[in-house]
Amino acid sequence: MGETTTIRISRDTHARVTQLAAHRHETIDQTVSKAIRAPRQDAMARDLAADLTDADRTRLDADTG
């Protein structure tokens, strides 16, 4: 872990993150990083699972020459 900084969180949140990190056998930094990435990955998964629009089909069928 390179440079670090401090963020203010409640004692309850700190305890929950510490417990989760210990349960997963990872650092608090790893746990928080995964928690930050998760919503973006969920959104990407929803986008990939969505039905294609007519515009998507046209673009995918286009001759890329």
C-alpha cells in the first residue's frame, strides 16, 4: 500500500469494516477498495444483461471495413 490518508468514519462503521476484513482475511484497505468497486461492477453487469436496442443491433451488424 503506497501513500495513505485518513478518513473519518463512525466507530460503528470502523468496527464493521474491521470485522468484515478479518472474516475475509484481508486488510481494511482491500475490503474498502472492493466495497467501492462493487456498485460500479453491478451497474456494468446490469448493462451487459440488458436487452439490445435497435441501435445496438445496427452498430453490431455494421461493416467495420
